[in-house]
Amino acid sequence: MKPLPIAVLTGMLIASIAVAIAGHGVAAPSADWSKAEAVEMRMTEYEFIPSQLRFHRDVPYRLRLINTGKEGHDFTAGDFLNAVDVHNADVLNESRTSIFLGAGETADILFIARNPGLFAPRCADHDWAGMKATIIVD
């Protein structure tokens, strides 16, 4: 068996790194985030408004979360956040499953959905009171 040339090995390494990065929520560098489609979701006691969001695959989005409530709320959506390519993952918690907003705070999540799915974000502190939502990616 002949050894593979360095160029082939380098190409294989780069391709495997790209696949690994894509599977861990890092967005494609070619996205123009200044043109991301803006979507807002307000968080208040004890609901998300709107309670349902729909996103399309391969479209850059800017999901603006706005806490209009008097209490802190979180957007807990580990299944969703780990299924999309998040451009600014630094706004998420360490496990990349949620984002907490104190009263009056706002945060943006920049992402591209790559696969269809149905997701159920919730406020982990107030889901008992019905603070749940639905996200559809088609």
C-alpha cells in the first residue's frame, strides 16, 4: 500500500475538522449576519410571546429575546440550541442549553438551522406555570 501524499492527508484533516465544528454549533463563516432575519420573542410572567416560532433551514436568523417581566427568565432549549449552528455561542450558558435574562435585559442569538425539527423551549424556573413555547424548523 502506498503512503498518502501530505496534501491529501491535510485535506482530510481539514474536512474532518469542518465536520466536527459544524456538528458543534459553529456557524458557517460565509453567513452575512448584518442581513440575518430578525425575530423577537418576549419573556414575561409567565409566558413567551409569541409562544410559537417557525424557522427555515439554511437561513441566518437573529433571535432577539427580550425579558419584559419583573423577574428573571431563561430560554432553556438545549435540543434546539445544539441542533443549530450558533454564531455567538458566548451568550449561552456553559453547556450551551440556555440563556438567562434578568428583568429588562435583552440578548440576541445568531444562528442557522441546518435540519428540520420540532423543539420545546421553556423557562426552567417557570415551566410549572406554563412558560413554554414551540419552535418549528422546516
